[in-house]
Amino acid sequence: MNAKTLFAKIWDEHHIRQDADGTTLIYIDRHLVHEVTSAQAFEGLRLNRRRVRAPEATFAVPDHNVPTKNLANGILDPISRLQVETLENNCREFGIRIFGMGDPRQGVVHVMAPEQGLILPGLTVVCGDSHTATHGALGALAFGIGTSEVEHVLATQTLTQKCPKTMRITLNNTLGPGVTAKDMVLYLIGQIGTAGATGHVIEFAGEAIRTLSMEGRMTVCNMAIEAGARAGMVAVDDHTIDYLANRPFAPRGKDWVDAVIQWRHYVSDPDAVFDREIKFDAAAIEPQISWGTSPEMMAPISGQVPDPRLVDDPVRRQSMEKALAYMGLKPGTPMTEIPIDKIFIGSCTNGRIEDLRAAAQVVKDRQVADTIKLAMVVPGSGLVKRQAEEEGLDQIFIQAGFEWREPGCSMCLAMNDDVLLAGERCASTSNRNFEGRQGAGGRTHLASPATVAAAAIHGHFIDVRGL
Amino acid sequence: MEPFKVINAIVAPLDRANVDTDAIIPKQFLKSIQRAGFGPNLFDEWRYLDRGEPGQPSSGRPINPDFVLNQPRFQGARILLTRDNFGCGSSREHAPWALLDYGFRVIIAPSFADIFFNNCFKNGILPVVLDGKTVAELFQETLATPGYRLTVDLEAMRITTPDGRSLEFQVDPFRKHCLLHGLDDIGLTLEHEEAISQYEMKRRREKPWVFIPEAGDRLGFNV
Ligand code: SF4
């Protein structure tokens, strides 16, 4: 009866009070802030003459609007520049720490924060950004919020929430060679759909998760939101603790010893009951590629673009037809025959060192195909960039014909200068293939770093397992 | 926030599933540091034939006559009827801001994405979940009847159709209360200041490693 899920342990521990209808006030341990979703929240505080309750629990970083080249020129677009400056000014006014532009640690918030040891097991973590789910990889409860809630957290260090449902996705066996965490999560979304986990917090479990690195777990949790989940999480194990050791903001000395003892407790009890359970065989997963305009429109590399005429449900058929028209694809086209114009390697999904290593391994001693108009690598943070340069990965990319850029969100959502033009087709390691996401009229195919790197070399998708 | 009581208004049918927040308000408009003014760029890529830029006046832009909100019969709509999983993707609250600024106060769908659903309530928009069959019927009636209007009564949690049918819906009591009275929930939470402080003290005692006040300074951090 006392058996608890990982989620329930963290939720119960953060409970401050509850209303009769189940609305719960929970305490927030860490709050991450970026420039796009925070200005109106700070403005709200000023208008209501409120202060930030716990400035030391909030950390800010500009990432969405930052340029990825010619940094010395600053941000040229005046509207983008104003947004970043507004963040800097707000942090100064309210006493919040910021990893500003020019700080070597600056980067995509979801890459930078774990790297700094800001995210610890058992914490509640929020950010005005849906990919906050990433941080659940460390055994934390991390979820995205809107700007009104950003303001609420700044003012009160709490949120009012309804308790979500729980779901466990167990991935038995291990991934085959050449198949990565990204393929695994793309496959899951293809199976359960973009609303498959709505209202639920997913715990990812099973041998294929236990054998993943922390980077890989972050990739999986990152995209939990693309399955509609409130959050994704992974139980604490040795990987988690090894990852945290000696991170700048992780506890030290006696605090570290005490913390590790407590962290071991952030796992689901063996008899814990989940509202839903799903199991998959990880060994059966192939490299995945999206063909449509929703992350559930997914095919294995050996597959082909599906035919809407074979689908009975009229709403689904219609969205497939719209997606294929937008993507300029014909049913029956093998995934390996889709020609690519641009290549994007980066984002909070796949901008970590391990992702760059996987891509570099494919690219090494090869050349980007002539038909590719632009191939770019955007490291997830300044420290990822530095590490990659120490390992010589930048030279591998540059010699192959890639552009080696400065860290930021870049062409994941194209708020800076890195955009797709209408009709251009991009192989991308990011997380969303929505219409216009990477530029109005641009066409996005989501895939793993290795698959995207191979597409750069061949000019079309190819099965990395055969390389 | 404007209190929500009863809305009687024209219904606009947006016949798509999985409408994401990138489509509701494209990213170039997220650069604004204001809460207002997003209405002219709601569904920008579907509504106009050119690419919209922030700060550009919307009058004079070529409109897409096929897009539902551009059709004369749906002008002045305050109720949006749509399909499953509306508001998925990015957490941007600019999406409800844009819907509200355009004039929508009610969105009816078989299901919503979580963060969007939550964000609606913070901005005086009522998201109503009705089952897929009822939504399909409302689509048919809206399309078949020019000037089709619905009455949405939050207090009674009831929608009334022109032919007098009643459709019941559910809203959490707390959210309903806030919406009905236009309450700022930060103010409500601050009434529990005592409980928050006590919790904080207990947490500091039990898990001191959660709190990292000096860590930044140790690293030569500049606030
Ligand atoms: S990299 Fe993309 S998904 Fe991640 S935070 Fe930036 S814009 Fe959002």
C-alpha cells in the first residue's frame, strides 16, 4: 500500500497545501528563465509591486534569439536585441543570476542547466518552455509552464497544480547498433501519438533506458512533451550520480554525501502502481525519420511515405493529406529517396557532446554532398562547443563542409537568422516538424544526429546501420 | 483578467486536429515584450499569403480567402470550434494572448494539450472539452447555418445551441471560481504566505543540498 512511484515521491514531498477540489500548491525548487517567455512576467511583478521571493532559485540564460555567428557584432535585429536586453535588465533589477551572452557557459537553457549541476534528483524544476521535460532525466520532476505561471513562481516560489496521472513506458532489451536515444523517442511518439500521454507524467524504464547515458536520457525526456506528456522522468541510478559529481552547482563535501544517500530513494518502488503501463521491445526499433508536420508522423528508415487513402478515420486522413501537401511528398516514396537541402545538427534535443560525437563519427573523412545548400552544427552550449573543439570534432565538421556555429537554439525554431526558405527540406536533429517551425514554408524531417549527418554526406536519407 | 460569465457569439470552425502553438502564433512574433497586440498575427501563416514580420501593419497584407477566419460569415466570432489536441507543442502563452486579442473567449475541442489548456484559464479564455461526436455535430451545424451562434454559460457549465439543446461541460471548481471572478491567482497564493514559509524552513532543514546560495559566488559569478 505504501509503494510509491518516483513521481509520487517527488510530488508528495513538494506539497504545501491542497484545496477541496484537489488543486495543490506545490513548492518549486529551481526556476529557469529565458528571454522569450519572461518579459511579460517581470512586467507583471512591477505592475503589482511584487518582488521575486527567492532570487537564488532562479537562473536565466538568453538562447532563442542569440546569433550563432559573428557574435562580436551583437544582435543585429533590434527586436531580438531588445528582448535579450530586457532579460538582462530584469535579472539585474530583481537580483537573478544570468549566464549572459559572452559567458562561456551560455547555451540552450536545457543543455546549460544540467551541465552546471543546477538540476538534482528529487527537485521540482520549471521553466517557461515546454522542453523543460528534459531535466526529468536526472530524476527530477520538471515541466514547462506559461508566462503567467513564470510570474507566479517568481512571486511565490510555488505553483497551483492538479496532480497529473502516471504512465510507465518500459523499453525492454537494448537498442541495436546505430540506433540511438533519439530513434527510440521518435519511435515511441510514432506509436502513442502526440496526445498519447496527455495529462500524464511518463516514467521511462527498462533495460534500454538503464543502459542509456545521461545525454541519451535527456534526449528521451526532452521529447516526452511531443507525446503530450506533462513531464518525462528516469529513476536515479549510478549514471545519474556519476553525471552530477563535481558539477559546478552540485552539492559538495558533506552535503554531497548526504544528498547521494537521499537521491538513491528517487526510484519507483517495486510494487508501485501506474495509471497506465506500456511496454516496447527496444531491440526492434530502427532508425526513425519523420515524414509529416507532426512528430507522430514517423517512419522507420526502411519504410516509405504512407498513403492517406489507406486510413479510415477522416480527421486523420485529412491531416495526413495536408501534411503531405505541405511536405511535397508522394505516398510510397522510400524514406531513403527523400532529397535534402539543408542540415541542422543541434538543439536541446541533440546539441550535447555525445550527439556531436555521433555525428562526427559519420562525417569523419567524408564530404557533404554537393546538393546540400547548407550544413550547420550548433553546439548546445559554450561548454559543449569548447569540449568538442578539444576533441577536434569542429575540424572534422569543418573539413567535411559543415559550418561550425556558436551555441543557441538557432534553426530549431528559427528566431535568429538561421531559417529555412519556403520549400527547402531540412534533415534536423531538433524536436518539432510543425509547419513553418524552421521558417515559413520550410520542410523539416526529424532524425538522430547520426542519421542527419549521413544525410549530409549522401544528400538523402540512408540507413546508418549499413555505413 | 476580465471575468467570464456568459458569452453568446458567432462560432468559427477550424477543422484541423493537432493545431500547434507555432501555428497559432508563429515565432517571429514572440520577440515582443508585450502581452497585447498579437491578435492581427493569430494563425499568421494560414491567414495571410505573405510572410508576416513583427511590427508590420496588417492592413494591406494579402489575405488568404480560403482560411476560415477570413470568410465574411465568421467575422466577429468569439467562439472557436476545433479538433483534437488543440494547442500542442510550445508552451508559449503568446498563443492564448493572440486568441484573446483577436476576440476569442471560448475554445471548444474534444481535447487540448496540457500547458495550453492551463494557459487559457490564466487569461480569461474558457477551453471547453466536449466529446468527439458532439464536436462533429457542432461542426456540421456551424457549416450548415450562416450566423451560427452558441451561448456559453460558465456558472451553469452549459452550452446552448440555437435550437435549444443543452450541452453540459466540466470545469475544475478552482479554475471556474478564478475565471468567473477574474481573479489573479498570485494574489490568492500569497494569502498562504505562512504555509509557504513554513514549508521552506522544513525543506531547508531536511534537504539543505537543495539550496545553493553561495554556489555562484564560489565560481566568481556576477549577479
Ligand atoms: S533548442 Fe529548440 S526546443 Fe530547445 S529550447 Fe531552444 S527552441 Fe526550444
